[in-house]
Amino acid sequence: MALTLRSHLVAAVCCAATLLAAGTAPAVAQPAVASPVGSSPAEQLRRDTAAIRDLGVSGVQARVIGGDGRQSVATSGIADLRTGRPVSADGYFRMASTSKTMVATVVLQLEAEGRLSLDDTVDHWLPGVVDGNGNDGRRISLRHLLQHTSGIRDAMPGYTTPEEYYQQRYTVYEPEQLVDLAMGQAPEEFPPGEGWAYSNTGYVLLDMVVRKATGRPAHREIEKRILRPLGLHRTTWMGTSPTLPRPHARAYQYYGPGSRVDVTDQIPVDHENLSWVTTTRDENRFFRALLDGRLLPARQLAEMKKTVPVDAGTEEMWPGGRYGLGLVERPLACGGSYWGHEGGDGGYITLNGVTDDGSRSVVVSMSEARGDTLEHILEQENAASDLIENALCAGGPRTS
């Protein structure tokens, strides 16, 4: 398996490409299973969390918020394999790549204020930073970075074995070091804006642009512009701290039989962007506020929701998925679509979804990543996606 970084999404896509090249047949994504007759949404949620646990995932927590504000919560499995402690419904977890949606929201707010333009080039804000080996910041816009259409390589370090985890888990990388790793490689084989390839490096650069435009780190702007206004008091930037607040489930990475490693303690490779921790309650509230228009003017929200197709590898993970500006659109089996952004880092894997009007939302967080084979990756991904589908469709059929 070729893990190029600790983001579950990119790791899984990379793994999928490796296994497909080796001739391993991928698992076929299954549609969400309709709730049995007479089943309540809360009962279905409990069944869906148990189905994820039954795959071998150590711990699962999920929360659904309906249009009337009522919440359903379910947990399954255990939070600590040593003690058998149960999973907390309010446990912290690493937000990982879901934080890209917060970064994108701040960039669009700055655009609404006239402090930058989505058509600004990277070189305009960061002269000479994106250069070398065919990379050219004069041809790449902020929109390209937001939408993963820049072509900049995703060159993040990552853990491919338990030994690498133990050796590297406390290594601190500065943003400039991470960009330099990408600049050491040729870009993807498409001109900026004419293809799609997931790039964490692009969001490292966006953090740097936010700092240049505001004079403050991106995490401070997120706190000022998103967390405090929405009262998201349990969403916290941890910086280079390798730990999480309590309560939290221990996080595990399954590398294969006999190799299940506790990976809870580590410094995220991109600590500026990926060091956020949150809860299912706060993550629901963030996405609901974003989609119902509380964080962005209508024009900027519409820009965020202009999507392009993802590449074939990511399509395996997100069937029918399309990418906007830090926001993913996926179809619903009951009609219409939903929005969200998956996150995976350090054993924590989180899927989320909110209906187009922000009226119904769901977050499921898993405290184990089964990343040893494409089959296991897709099993876990499909089971979590089924939970999202069932929760969002519980309110009845939806139309586009």
C-alpha cells in the first residue's frame, strides 16, 4: 500500500490506484439500504453505527440534526481497546481535511470584503513560492487551489508502516517545507484549471495567502469569523500538540492482521491546517450554518457550490461526487444531493452531510482507519456513506 499522507481520502485514493494497478478488483459501492418498514430514524442510526463497528472498526459516534432542531445520537464499539471504555457521544476527534471547508469559507469571506479575488494568482500573493520543475504560480489562481484544479502535487509525508509512525509522529513541518516538497516534483499532467487532483499542498498555500491578506494566521481568522460567531466552543486548533482534549476515543490504524496500532498521539503533518479537533455537535452546526447562508453572502455561497468532476480514483470513494470550493457534492438515493467534506487523519475518519437548504445534517466519526486493502477502505467508506444517506433521506424524498 502506498500511503502518501495521513489524510484518509488521499491515502485511500492512492491505495486504490496501487491495488488497481496490481490487478486487485475493487469492491462495488452499494446504494444506501432503505430503512425497514416501521423503523424510526433513531433506530436506523443505531443499526448503521453497529454495521460500521461490525466491519472491525473499534469505535463509532454519529449525530443527526433534523429540520426541527431535534437530534438523534448513536454510538457503537469501544473507545479504548485496553480498558473497554465505551465511546462518548460528545467525544473529540481530529477534524482533518474537513477543515478545508473552513479555510475556503474564510477565503470567500475575504473575497466578499474585496480583500482578494478568486482570480488572483498565487504569485500575486506569494511571489516566487510556486516555482520550479514546471510549477508556475503565475498560472495558478486561488480558485484553482480551492478546487484542487491547480495541478500542484500532493507531496505530503505520511506513514506507510507502524515503524514510520513511531519514527515520525512528532516531526514538525513548517508550511514552507511542505510547499518545497511539492515544488521538488513536476505538476500533474494537466494545465491549471483543466483537470482535477486532490492537493493538500494547495491548502497549505491558501493558509499562507490568508496570513498575507490579513496579517493573521488562518486559524485565528477561522476562530474570529466562524467559531466565535457560531458558538462552536468545542472546535479547537491544537497547533503542534500531539494530544486531544478529553473525552476522546483512542484512534487506531489497521495495517493488516496483527498490526493494529494506536496512533492517537501525533502531530498532524500540516499542523497549520490539520490540527483542528471538534465534535459531532459542532461539525453539524458548522455545515448547517454554511449551507443556510449564515457564513457567506449568496454570491460567494453560489461560487462555493460550483462543482467540477473529481478524478477516477476519488470517484471510487465518492460515487457521483463533484468538488466545489472546499465543498463536496454527492447525490442522494432519495433525490437531490447533499454537501460536506470528508476528513481522515491519525486514525480518525469522519463523513458528514447536509441537505442543500441546511435543514437536515449528519456527522459520523470513526476512531479507526482500516487502511490495509482497497476492499477494507471501500467497505468502511460505503458503510459510513450508507449512514449519511439513510439519515438525510429519513425526512422523506428530496428533489433537486
